[in-house]
Amino acid sequence: MVIRAYTGTVSGIGATQVTVEVSITGGGLGLFLVGLPDNAVRESEQRIRSAFENSGYRMTARKCVVNLAPADLRKEGSGYDLPIAVAILAATNQIVAEHLAESWFVGELSLDGSVRGVRGVLPITAEAKARGYKRIYVPRENAMEAAVVDGIEVLAVESLTEVAASLNGEQEIFSVVHEVESEVPVEPYADDFADVKGQTHAKRALEIAAAGGHNVIMIGPPGSGKTMLARRMPTIMPPMTLDEALETTKIHSVAGKLGTTRGLMRQRPFRAPHHMASPMALIGGGNTPQPGEVSLAHNGVLFLDEMPEFGHSVLEVLRQPMEDKHITISRVRYSVDYPSNFTLVASMNPCPCGYYNHPDKECTCSPAAVRRYAGRISGPLMDRIDLHVEITPVSREEMSSDEVAESSASIRERVMRAREVQAKRFQGLGIYTNTMMSSSMLRKFCPLSPDARRLLDAAMERLQLSARAYDRIIKVARTI
């Protein structure tokens, strides 16, 4: 007799059903795992044997074949421990198999039989619900993210004994409920634009960038406030919609970044990778596919501090996700697609010493050194950055002033009004910010007057701007 239990495996930010089939026969000894398991799945045998022994269950002495179907899909990670253990217990008549057909199981077993958290529980739960299953057993530390999915019972468990008692009807496990509102409330931020003295034009540039989803680079000397401004960018962006919050939470669930008590993400992500990050860390991938920084910043901000210090190959991999708003990672054995609709905020010094064009300090760099430093960022990448803002040091008078600057909340209100205008403009088109407009949309939504066209044509010829820059200028103008 073949016993089946059900679980899921992460694919991109979605999931695929995996059926765990267990057959116990009389010929031979030992446990045989088939169905393209990786090393972590193969090692589950030892974890399951120890968990059984320490939980008061027995492992069969006969030949036990465990098949993970579909057999042509590679199985990775430790989340298969619990469904395999449950299927073996049912096959050996130690638990009732009646409820297995309507349940999913996911979790890693420790040697003492307790259930540990795993990555990707949110998309797996969403897939279980989509396929019509009634309940899913998850580790307690993953319960809040799983409970984000409405319409399926989420049973948080701490041990294999607890799962077995529930399936046998000996113990009732109450489902975890996470109330998801139609509009995601904004959690308070620790930072606020009210803390920033001066820099009025830089704040205005970031407001425009937040309103239209434009990329921005700030160029200025050390200590002029570039990082301080960038870290406050998420505080003026509009609250995430429910769809945005769910998609962002799925990405962080797959990457294992949610923690133990976090359900739906309520703040827009802010990612600031170190300049020593590798291209794979930025884009994602690896033997076990994982989202990179461009995907973890989806619906939020990717901040590259001192952009020229990043490696050339690291910066060049940004070009495609900046343009397409998603990244496809292709390897011989797999291909996954991750969304990457982020706003790039970058900063850089104007020269190696940092004081080129400084009002008070003298620059010690040669003209050739200044050109080489600026040349570390390629033309095609710089062409994809809509707003270039020069940051000047804050004067002593502004620093010592008691005047309170405009708060992030009041700036965010203007940004939200601008986003509402764009939402009405692009209703039914699948986009929601000006930066996402195609060339055909530009002609429809951004018609130029004869005077404006003459001015733009003159700028194109004098400044030798590219066709991409031509479109981006119009998009920024539409936002303003």
C-alpha cells in the first residue's frame, strides 16, 4: 500500500506541489529516497530516525521507499523532513492516514523531534490554498507569514508528537489567524525628513523621484548628507497596496528574511548592499536559487552608497533589471524569475578626495583623476538614472538653526496625490508610475508643445543626449 503526503517547493516567488509517496515492502532493508533529492533531503533519513526514537515512534525494519514526485524536479532544502516523517508514520500505522489527503506539511525536524522553521512558507501556503487543500502544518516560527494567506487553516506546530496527536484526533491545534486589511497601514519609521537641515533642492529631487518612481544619484562631498537623505527616501513613498505587500513578503519569505513574529510586510524595503558585494549577491542565483538585493528591494529602495566603489561587473548587471523591472536567472538545470521593480538611489563623491568644487576645501585631485573616478560608472548605466543632483555642504547657520524642517508625512501626502493622478492616467494599462511608460504611451500621455519640443531638440543636440535620455526627460517633466 502506498501512502501519500503533500508539501510544496519554492520556484521563484511561487511554489510547486510535491507529493511524498511511501511504500513499505518485505524485500530488503533500509530507507531509500528517490525523486532527485539534494544532500539536505538525503540527510533527512538520519534526522527522521533520531526524531522517531526521541519521540517514542519506531522506524520500520523493512524496506521503505520514499518517492518525491514529480521525479524530474530537483528537491532542495530541509522542509521535506516533516511530510516524509508523517507519511512513514502513516505507512506503519502509527498515525491515522485519513486527513493526509486534505493537508500539506512543511518543516525541518531536529534530532529531538521538534519542528524548525524553513524558508518560503508563504508561497507554499498560497499554493496549497490555490489547489484547494483545507489545512497546512507549519513550524511555529513561520506561522505568522503563513497566516497571511486567507482561506486555509494554518496549524502551527512545535514537534512531531504534536503533529501526530493532531492527525490521530488526540489533540486539537487551533489555527493561526492574521488579520490582513485591504489597505496596509504604515508602520512608523525611525527616520524623518524633519531631521534634515537645509538641502531643500535635494529633498525636492527625492520627492519627485518618489512620486514618479525615478532613479536618482546624489553627487557631493563627504558629510554633505547624501546617506542621511537616502535613508529617508522610504518615509516619503506611499504605503504599499495589499498586492505589493504580499509580493514583497513572498520575496523575503523565500530569502528567509522575515523573522519569527513577522507577518505581512508593512514598510517598503530599503536595501543598502556593501560595495564589496558580488554580482550574484546583487542579482541573485546560486546552487539553490535565492533572490538578490535587486529583488529584496522590490517595491522599495536600492541604495548604492559611494557607487564608483562598486566593481564594474557588479554595476553593469543592474542595467537589465533597471529597465525591465524583473530579473531572470538562468542556469543549466533551472530558470527562475524574480521581480525587481525598485527605485535606485545612489550617491558618489565628485572625485577621489571628495572635495572637487567644494566651497571651502581645496581638491587635491588632478583633472585626469577626476575624469577616471567619474568614468567608473559607465555611460549606459548613468543614462538609466533620471535625476542627477548636486549636493552642497550645509552651512553652519543652517546647522545651528532651530527651524524645524518639513516632515516626511507632509511630503508623503504630496507624493500620494501625485501617485493618485498617475493611477487614474494609467488605469487598466498594468502600470502605475510615469517611469514605467513605454514610448507609445509617451506620445499619448505626454504630448509636447512646439516650444517645448524645440527646447528639448536643442538640448539633445547641444548636450548630445541619447534617445533613452530624451524619453526620461519627458517622464520626469510629466511627474513634475
